[in-house]
Amino acid sequence: MSLRYKVGIVGAAESTELGTIPEQSQTQLHIDSAINAMRDAGIDKTQIDGIASTLNPSILASYFGIVPKWVDNTSLGGTSFLIHVRHATAAIAAGLATTVLITHGESGRSRVGVPGGRGSQRDNSYPGQFESIYGTFGPTTQFGMGVLRYLKETGTTMEQLASVAVAQRKWSNKVPRAKFGDLITTNDVFESRMICYPFNLLMCCLVTDGGGALILTSADRVGDFKTNPCYIMGTGESVETSVVSQMYDMTSSAAFRTASSAAFAEAQVSHDDIDHLMIYDAFAHLPIYGLEDLGFVGRGEAGAFIEEGNTSPGGKLPMNTNGGGLSYTHTGMYGMFAIQEAVRQIRGEAAHQVDGVKTSFVQGVGGMFMAAGSLIFTNEAPHD
């Protein structure tokens, strides 16, 4: 069953604050975001009969005093929330729920109420067993291997890699809630301290606290809400491997290709129909991989495409218009914030609004290319 035009997003909001929030626990950030999304939609908590979250849904249900008919606790890193949207859309279309709340909250910087912690237990994960023992630990080193291979094979330059961060500052420069808004140059990127070759500091994501939440309902009810419509046209999801060194090809994401192809097929639109693009950018190479694996440009062309200004303000494919995880915020799992910006652009409410946005594509990644989620939104009502 196609999910095209079956569901719409009628509530979308982030936590009241973003950045460093030591006075709120991770759970409180989920709750704060959920309350803000309900206010945005103009609904009461009693109207919610479905919950999707990386937090145990029973915690949210208990806090709000509701007993949902449908829940989802899928946890696949930063793309979890895109996959929650897909699952919730399917649930609503199937009649399993009518109004679904999706939440995110993460105390990435302050670490308040975060379960466990480094050193608290032995890492029995596949990366813990088969990669970190060789000194490859954390995203900067795990991602770095594939980036170096990609640069060698495609001829993409370090200047083009740095241009991703430069382009996104041109967007965050006009976004008041962005952590970093000062304009930068490629020289500024190279002069920032080296973290793990080839990543300088400004090629790496922020570490912040914050959250976000969404309210979804059936498309035939969208007109009953006060918010501008945001219809879900296409969705996709996939996984590849939890061990980045075991990717089929470290220069391309099979999960990206699978998830995005499904979203395009369901939405019945082409790349030329996309007005706005959000590609998860924990590190500067991810938008480059995304542009190519999603099919917006050819193999090895993404670096030059960004460097030439095509994704910057005034470019033909506006991308990461809040500044992304490099400049806006990044709590550890960024996908919710990519969705939030896409909804704002579709509604015409973004701080750095792109003129004439009718369709937006959101691409998420979980782990080190472990998982992918794809969503296509539109503000145009369905027509025969």
C-alpha cells in the first residue's frame, strides 16, 4: 500500500532552548518538546493515541496520563525519527492510530539523565569487538576511513570538503537559534584545529542539548488544524552494517540509495521536483555522499556542486538551510532537527526561508552509515 498523501504533519516544534541546558534531563527535553508540538498543533494530550520515540514510550505515556493504541521504539541512531515518521504514517494509514506523537530529547552536552556512560560497562557491540580494539573509536575515526578512500577515488579536494561548512554558515547566518552564525571561509576551516584527518574542527558537528517533536494525523484531518499543511508524499528506510569497515563500498551508502529510491518511487516525483533538501551532516562529507547516493548529482560531482554555490542561498538546490549539524545544533542524534527545518520551509515559517518551496526531501543517517531514512514533504494538496 502506498503511503502517498495518507498522512500530514500538523504539529512540529523543538525544545524551548537549544545549546547547553544543564537544568533539564534527557527525559525532560522529550517532554518539553512534546508539549511545544502539541501547542503548535493546538491539540490536547488526550487526542494522542500513538507514540514513537527513542525514549521508552511508556515514560511519555505515563507522564501525560494516556494509554496509546500504538507505539514504536525503533532506535537506529540519528535517523530514528525519520523512520518513526514512516512507521507512524503506515500505522495511521492502516487505522492503528489517529494522532501520533514523535519525540526526541538528548542531553548530548550536559549529559543530564543519560543512562550509563563511558566506562560503565563493557562494550559488546560489533564495533566494540571488531574495530575499537584497533584504535578506531568514535565517529571521527570511523567515518574518516571512508572519506579518505572517497577523496582518493573521486578526486574531490579538501577545499571542496571544507566548502560544505562554508555553505551552511551562509544559511545559519540568518538563523537566530543557530549555535554558530558567523560567516567563515575555507581558510577558517583549515585553520581550525585538526580532530582526526581529514576532519578539522569546523568539519565536525556540534555537541549540544535539545529536542524536538512532531504530531502526525491522517491527511483528511489536516485542514482541521491551525498550522499550514505539510503532507507526507514519500518515505523510505534501510540498514547496511553496524561496522563501518564492513560497508559494501566505503565511498557510497547502500542504505542511502535504497531508502531514497523508495521515497522517490512512492512520492511519484523526480529530482527536478525537489525545491529544498536536508541531508544529515554530522560531518562535512555526509552531504557529499548524500547528493550522490540520492541521485542529485553524478559520482564524484558533489564536492564541486557545493563549492560552486549550488546549495547556498540563491543556489538551485538549497540544502541544510538551518545550518545543519555543523552550525545549527547537534545533540548526538540530529535527524529530528532536519525534519523540523523541512517542515518550517514547507510551511513558509523558516528563519532563513527559501522562496517558493513546495517540496522538501529529508535524508537521515544512523550510526556510521548503519541506517538510513528518507522523507519527502509537500505543501500542495492532493489532486486527481
